[in-house]
Amino acid sequence: MARFKQKSLISALALYYYYTLDLPCSNGFAYAPNFITRIISESTGREPVGLLDIPTKGNNDSDDEVAPEKAIEISSSKTSLLSDSPVVTRFPPEPNGYLHLGHAKAVSFNFAVARMFPPDGRCHMRLDDTNPSKENQEYIDSILEDVRWIQSGEESFLGSPIDDESTENNGPWFGKVHKTSDNFSLMFECAKELIKSGNAYVDSLSAEEMREYRGTLTEPGKDSPYRNRSVEENLDLFEKMRAGLFKDGEHVVRAKIDMSSSNINLRDPTLFRIKHESHPSTGDEWCIYPMYDFSHPIQDAVEGITHSLCTLEFEDHRPFYDWTLEKLIPTGLIKSRPRQIEFSRLNLKYTVLSKRKLIQLVEEKCVNGWDDPRMPTLSGIRRRGAPPQALRLFCERVGISKADSVIDVGDLENCIREVMDDTSKRAFAILNPLKVTITNWEEGSNLEDFKVPCHPKKEEMGERVIPFGKHLYIERSDFFDTHGTEGEANGGKVPKGFKRFVQNDKVRLRYAYVINCDEVVRDPVTNEPVELQCTMFPDTRAGVTPEGMQRVNGIIQWVEATTAVKCTINQYDRLFVTEEPGKTTGNFLDDVNPNSLEILDDCLVEPSVLTDCVELMTKINSAKNKDWNKKIYHSELAYQFERTGYFALDPDSTSSQPVFNRVVTLRDTWAAQKTDTTAVDGNNLNNRSRGRGENIQKDNSHAVLEDIRRVAIRAGTILKVEPHPDAESLVVCKVDCGDDDSDPRIVVASLGGKMKLGDLVNKKVACVTNLKPAKMRGIESTAMLLVASSGGEGTESTIELLEIPDSVPNGELLYFDGKERPEPDTMMKSKGAIKAFERVKSCLRVNSIGHAIFSDEGVDYNMLSSAGPVTVSSLTNVVIQ
């Protein structure tokens, strides 16, 4: 039971610690400490760099929770590496298919481990090409391209040579691309040495007879009648096998170990078999080929691999790995002794990673090839538009353990959202256009240009120009037709919460003007709206609300008709509709999502998008740089099409007709559906997570939450206030935030000289309770008071507390109308979490009527409690800090 608990703990470490710790690391990402980094450190005397700094309860390594990796079985080898030897890992796929998400974890971790041991740590790229029946050049090319892509943006290994003659060898790996086939001659000699020492023999049993003699998991095997052939006869037969004198399957070379071993992999495993097939690299030079289990340790040793990192299915093969090295090192054919270490493979919900099943999807035309953006292949994910740094981030958050687990694909999607939110330009895209005519815009007038930011939070991305004129297009879903089919279905009423456009009402065109819908022009046959005739209010330009006009809450996107660019949008969704495809019927194809692709041919985007497309495609067409890290992909041009999702340019695009693939939606709609079936009552949500994080249990099996839902804003009551002993501008408050341990929190706030201390006692306040505690002039503050501020400096600023009705219980989670209920982080402590909080704080405001709001991309959401809105007494149109 103890070991089970240890493995379970390890499987959760990486994701948990990523969100709860703050550590400077390369590219903002880091792996949590794990049993592999500890094994390497202990065997080399080197300390890894760039790992998350995990605090422990003490130095007692026998403590299950402090050092769970102590219970993990490792190689029985006692050999330690010299501390001045480089740490060398490798990524060794078999070129018999396209790489997929499972390989992404192996690539990322093998390269990351090598970089953790600078300055000379290195990772090799190897093609395990021992089976010519299933291998071809197409797979080789795709594998190398995928590894280059997923490591793009990372630095090359120190001292790695560049091969100017062969572009194949250039990549993020150290040195050339290694191939097992480069050492077939050596492996042939190794097998001969094993025969000479009596540790191998030529067996002539048929494949069916070998299975029978092998035994079962519960019954021992029995010796082959050919096991005791003489050394001379075995060598003669092996040479004739090499010369091509026998048919496929007529003979094999087997190790002579123990047919009664409890480990079935030690029951005289096969070393060489006959295959009269041409090889992609060696042609017809060989007609016998080594088995992977035999070639693996030899190739590791030849390359100087120090740590051979494999997935768990090779754990039972490790004894044969060690046996091979033990028998061959004394011969002098190989000299180094690598060490095999296993970790759990990546398993994903809503996905299949079996090569057999992926081939079936392609062959049965369920998808459009290996690079179909719905496929979990790296080429498909690249074409869809996921950034490589998002995959690396995902792998780092999943972490490394010995415990098998299944990760929700929503976690990957959320990493993609996180990266693309930071790196993607914004643009207007209309997927289902509805024409709008501005009736008071003079016919023939020049277009008006609006300069708007390419990214709302990144000035360095620059500005773009959006033209405005008499004829526009808006999204059809932004107009609710009260007199049409949808209106009839809703009793002629506007749906609750709908704040966009309806007839005889106003809406603001984002960045432009407020317009009013005066008339709806309809199709005479379908009665569907085909045009909205509207009046523009000129004095509302660029967000202005003139005196006397009520503020318009609804904001929608638009494009100008004559300059809009037509494009095709591929709306991709998950390929399967169930978490475990095929679990119910036994056929995974029964769970293919029939709605995984919707092609929209008549979409419109703003003209700046076409400019970007032409610029990128020109660069791609003219690129001649051989540097693997400077290759340009179409999918690098990515946008957040506002209020729609994240999209990337597809290679099928032309200079006049762009094609965009939806990478992910803005929010995880699958998680929302799942939540609907397991809804938690709001009061229970408040009660279950009032504490300071020690006992909070959260379900991280699906998407990571949007920023606002990660922040714990709770009601509290100030019990006591004192001046800070060392700072006149600070006060020290004791606040009851409803914590389960009943102790009030100490909150240090910048209220000195702003408010009378006596007036603060017994005030109901809003506190952020899941921030990392911070010392303020020597006193640790364990929460943050939210206040409205006029923004002035010193005594010129005015500050007011957010007001919460007295009937609201302490500890209640406040929420925002129109947003899903909060599911706050245990502690917002990591760099990513702190950035998320800063993004939230920058959007907190007080509106024109004194209500606290969260303003997100032009849409305002009121802060609410169970007893009503959160307000301030007199300030309006100010920030909350």
C-alpha cells in the first residue's frame, strides 16, 4: 500500500508543483524533480539545473511523502559514471510510422534531461531501423521534421557540429542522426561472440513451435532440441544465414539464458532473424536483421549513451538489456555501460495513440491523411496550428513518474490556449456574415480607418488598421431575430443574458461606433434576415458615450464589406466523442465524432490578415536557410479571431484565398459539457474550499480554468486594525475570511492616511485569499484587500473599500455574472499563476453606476455575492486594486 501511495504521489507532482511554486527557469517552463533526475544525479555526482524547487518536510529520505522515488526499482547495476563525463540521452523511434503525442513526451523529456546537466549534456537522435518490413523514407523524413519542430526555439547543444553536406543531420540533437543500421556489422560480430562463448545458438524451430516451447506466464518453457548444437555448427549456420542461403523463418539466433525464468523475456530471446527485404539505408546488403532488444543496448553503448530512458513497457526487458552488456563488455566489442531507466508513457482521453489504430483511421478515410489536423500525430498537430512550446509546456506539466495515468486532452488544449493567448495577434473574423448598411453614412464617402492594437496587452506587437464604411458585415449569431424563427421559439423575447444586437436597439461596433437597428430586410422565401439597416451615432466614436446617452453594454465585431477578405475556415473539434474510444462497443471507430470538422467557405476577415498571409508565404517561398531552428511554417501565423477561437494558417492557403484551421476554442466547451453532468451546487463549492489550501481537493482531469475562475475573491470581515509599526502608509488588519482553521488572517494594506482606522472595524470586505503570502515591511500578509482607487499619487488618491452586504457569510466565493462559478487554485504561486492574477487585476474596475465589474475584451461582468452586487459608495469609472 505504501508503494502504491508513493507512485500516486509521483504522478501528481509535476502538475501540482507547476501551479504552486514560483521558480525562475528556462522559457518559463520546468520539470518537477523526479526519480530519473535523482538517479542521474546520484550516478554522476552532478546536480540538475532548471528543475522546480520543491520544498520538503525535512531531510528524512525514508518519509514516503518526501522521497517517494526511493521505492522505485532501478537497475541492479552498481556502475557509477565519472562526474566529468557528459550526460547523454537519446530519442530512438522506429521509422515505421508518424510520431504522435506519446512521442512528444519522450522527445521533450530526453532533450530536457540532457539540458539539465550542462555544460556538456547532450541528446542523440537515433532511428531504430531494424525492421525493413515496415520502414520507409517517408517515415524517416517526417520523424526528423517533427523532432526539429517540437524543439524549435530551443538552443542547440554546446559543441554540436553542423553538417553542411547533409541537411538530414542538422537538428536540435547533438551530432549526426544515428541509425542502428550503421552498426549491423558490429551486431553480427557481437552475436558471433555470444555463440563462441556458449551464450547463443542457432534455433531451427518454426515460429509456432517456438511459441509452444516458450511456455506461458504461469508455466515454464522447455529447451529447444537445437539448444545444444556445437559452437562450430552454430557459427556455420549463422554464416550461411548471413550469406542468404536460408529462407525467411528457417532459422533464428537465440540467446541461451533460462527457459524456466519467471521473466518470459529471458527465455532464450531471439537475437537475429532472416528477412530477405531491402532496407531503406543499407539496401540489399543484409538479409538478416537484429531484434530490437538485442540491438538496443549495443547501440546505446556504441553511441556512449549514459542513461537510456524508456517507457514502462520495457521494464521487463531491462534484465536482458543488462545481460547483453554483461556478456559483451568483456569481449571488447563494446566498452561503455549505459543504464536503462523506465518512466510511464503518455495516455490521453478522447484520443488513440496506437499505431495500428492510427493507420486504420488513415486507411479507412476517417481522416485526410497522417497530417490531418484532427490526428494526434505531431505533423497533424503542427498543421492544426498548436505552437511547439505549448506541447513542451504540456509535457512538463504532465511530468515524469512510474505510475500509469490518463491525462485529459483538455489539459493539452488549455496549454495551447495559454501560449496562443500570449503570442497570437487579434483580428476580426466573420464566420456567418450578415450585411449591415449604415443609412446615415453618405454614399460615396471615403472609408474611415481605425488604428487598433494587434494584441490588447502587448504594445510591442504594434497596431493594425480596420477600415469602416457604409456597408459592413457582422456575425449572424450576434443578431437575435425576435420576429423570426428563433424569436418564435423563444416567445418573441430576447434570451436572458443576450447583450448583443436586436431590432430597435443599440449595439457598439468594437473600436468604432454605436449603431441602432432600424429595419430588418428579409429573404422573401425563408424569412431569414439578409440585411440590417442601421443608424450610426457619430459622437460615439472609439468607445465614447456622450452625455445623455445610456451606456451600451453589447459590443460586437464587424468587417467593412469592400475591403473584407474571403477565406475558408476549417472548424476542427475532437476526433472522438468519448474518453475511451471503443470502450462500449469494442470498436473505436464507433466513437468517431461526426462533427469533428465543419468547413466554412464564405467567411470574411479584416484586410490586415491577408497582408500578414502574403508576407508569410513570401518568406516561406523564398527561404533558403539551412538552419533547422529558422524554418518557417504556415501555422506560425496564428490569430485569436475575437470571441471565436484561436486559428492558424493552413498550407493549402493561397495569396488570394487564405485557409485557417481552428486550433482550439476560446473556452473548453467539452469541460463545460462534462461539468453540466456533474454540477456542484454553488454553496457546496464555497464551503468545500474556504481553507488556506491544506485540504482542498480539486479535479484536474480536464481543462485548466480561465484566469478569472482561478482567483479566490472571498467575503471577509475586518476584526481589528492597527497601524504598521514601521510604515505610516500601511495598516495591519485581522480579517475573518471564513477559513476552516478559524484563525483570522493577517492582512497588510496600503490604507494608512486614507481611511480612519476605527471605521474599518467590522467592515465586510472583498479579499483575494489564494495569493502567495508576502512580507510587507517585516509582517507577512496572507491575503489582499480589494479597494477602488481614483489612481492618484499619495494624498491625492481616493480609496474606497468594496462593499458587500452584511448578510453574506465570511468565506463566500464572490463570482461574476455571466461567467462560470470560480474553481480557484489552491495557491497562485507559480509564474504562470501570478501572471494570470495580474491579468485579472488589470480587468477589475468600477463602472459608471458604482458596481464592481470584470471587463474582458469589451464585455463587462458584474461582481456578485449571494445577496446581490458588490459596489462602492461614491467612486465611479475607476480601477480596483
